[in-house]
Amino acid sequence: MTRSARAAAAALSALLVAMASAAADEPPAPEASGALSWIDSDKLDLVGVLAARVPVATCGPYEAVVDASAVTAIRKTTAEATFLVEQVGYRLELGARRSLPDRGAVTFGVEERGAVLVDAAGRARVRLVTAGWETQGARLAVGPSGWSGGIEGGVAISHDAVDVTGSLGGRVRWLHPVGSLLVGVDGDADALLGVDRGADVSAGALAELPLGGDRRLGLTLRWLHGRNPLGLLTDGVMAGFDVTQGIAAPAARPVPPEVSGLVAGGGGDASALARLLVRVASAPFLQGTFVAAEVDANVLTASTGNELFYLYDAGVAHPVGRLIAGGWFYHRSNHLLDHPNDTVTSINVFEGGIETPGYGKAEPGLPLGAAGGLDARLRAGWLASSAFGEDVRYNVRGGLRWSSPDLSPDVRLYVAFEFESGDADRAIAAIGTSLPRGWDVRIETRHEEQLFGREDRSLMGVATLYF
């Protein structure tokens, strides 16, 4: 790392710390998106994207942000609904944004982006100091009409298995209202510069259906030319959809339709955890019924191997008094990162259950007055398929979290337990503290029978940012 790069990174970190400590205003709403696209390619069948950009502090015209995204490249799905994953691309940035009245905003940050092969050996990454500019409305999920976009460049401060000196990228979007929809075209480019230079370029058509509160359902049809060494490295036509929340969403905890989730990281006991979860729920219909889906991507490292595992469910739910009842399809699959592996372990379950509205979220969903708050989930169902021998045909999972009364505004202690029992058991127990603005710190112990490594137990500290 050069002296100037160290100075830039140190200055940015100092600015973010100062902003967080001096912030008196509530930060704007987080941005979040979940997307799935089918691609006409000899190499891939599906591309899934999870992304979250969370403002954590505001000081005058400045916002401190945490930006995380993961792109999953899927070769195909098997007959048992198991994904054969090609690679996972990721991006994690600590940055800031300064609004310029009537002139958009400038952005700057420190980021790491990389690509890791799944169930095969291979990984590459680069760390950059970045700066950019974007138009007003560039971060709205719905609109604006007309043109919007931005440009960003970066200088590499370190790289591994890819020889690059910097990055350059941009995006542009044009929209026009047609009835209740916004339709138009968009394009973006993402290039790495240097010896291993290459760019991903995509362009196409899109339609946006507003869901209220700067949330949308988007439909896209794009052509991709992929040459970025940390990208998909394929060409093809992509057709897909996304559910997205933009920067103008209401600050209050959303109700359906919603886009919410969390970003988490931690370590200890010779292991480390990174996690990105995105949850979407439709607008209610039939007196409160809604469609909901959740994708929970986790990376757990250990000396015996680096695990990638996904948990996702999709189903229909309905309020029952102060609770929520419903039926879901639940899937979990495990993979190894940067390591050869010819076996993908997975389970598929059709389940029903009941839970409190705040389960898995920052705020308690069932207040108990002077006794604090309680959140719980219980789901049980039929095991449709399993890579563990199908010794039992049931699967039960759930959890419980008790939160203390507020010790100070938005500060609570809690204890939590989560379990799954069936063909492959797992359990997580934690004690922690909920903090203002969606932050959470905890100490947890976990036991995961589905992991490939011999170290299926771990003890670690974890920090979580809910959005």
C-alpha cells in the first residue's frame, strides 16, 4: 500500500468515526435489493444478487454508509432443487456520501471486491480507494422520470491473484411513466484497469411497478458482455426481476410491502462469519395476506475449510391476532469456497408455522411491558428431499429471543436461541445488546451438523446492522 493510499484510508476512517460520534440527525433509509435473473449462456443458468447500502450516521450534508453485495453465479439446478454454484462475487465498502444542492452528490470510500470459486479452487480480490459522483435521484428505487446515473473510479491499494491498478464504472437510466408503470432503458459498465484489465458492460430495457414508500418490483431484459476478471466472465441475454427499496423509503420500520434484512460479521475461536440477509414481502391482499421470501447468505471460515451456505424460504403468510401464520418452502444448501468439492449437501422442506412480527428483526415484535419483549418462531414440516440419507421425514426449526426493557433509548439486553431438528440438526445460542440505529453486538455459540468441516462448533463475537 502506498503512503498516499494509507493516508487516504486513514483520513476516511477518521471522518467516518467523527461523523458517527457527532451525528445528531437520523440517517436516511437504507437501500436494499434482491434480484434473480435467467441468463442465456453456455456457462450459467441463473444469477442471484443481494445488496444493501445502509447509512449509519449523518452529520450535516455527509452520510457514513456501509455497502455490501453478493452476486451468485449458478450453473444449473438439480432435480432436487439444489443449486450448483459456479462462483460468488462480493463487494464490501465503508464510505461516505455528500449531498450537493441541485447538483447530485459525491461519494468516496474504501472497498474490497472479489470473486471466489465455489466447490473448486480459486479466488481473487482487490482493495480500492474510490470516489464518484451521482445525479439527484440516482438512488431512488422508483424513478425519477428522465435521466439519472453516476460514475465512480478507484485506485487499487492491494490485490491478490489479479493484477490491477484501479477501477472505473458508471450507470445510466432513463424512465418514462406509462400508466402506473415507469418504463425505460438502462446500462452500466464496471471495469478493472491494469494488466488483468477487463469490463462488464450491460444494457437493456426495464419496467418498474411502484409498491409505495420508494419500493418497487422491477422487470428487466438486458444483454451482458462480461470481461471483468472479478465478474461473471460470460456473455448472454438476461431476463429477471428485482424487489428494491430506495433512499426515499420511510424511516419507520416497514410493513408489507417491505424490503429489509441485515449485514453481519464476526469472529473468534479460529473461525469467522460474514452474513447478508435480504427479506421481501408483497403488499397485503385478502384482508392482510402477503407473499414473503427471505434469502440468507453466510460464509463461515475455519481451519478445516471455508463454508458457504444459503438458507432461503418463500411462502404465503397471514396475520393472526398479534402473530403471523403461514406456509413456506424452505431450502438450505452448503458449499465449500476455494476448495474442490463434488458433493453439495442440501435439504428441502415444505413447512407451516407461526411467529411474532419482529422475529429476526431489530425491534421486539411482542412487547411485554415491564417484562421487556419477546420474539419467537416455530415451523414444522415434511422433508421433501435431503442429502443426509433421509433418516427422518420431518423437519422442525424455530427460535426464541427475550429482550429486556430499554436501559436507555433503543438500548436493550437480550438472550436468544435458534434450533433446527431433522435430518441435519443445528443450534445457535446468543447473549447480546441491541443498540440505536439498528446495531446489535452479541456473543454466540453455534453447532452445525450440515457443515463439511470437522469443526462444526464455534464460539464468536458478532456485530450486526439491521435495515
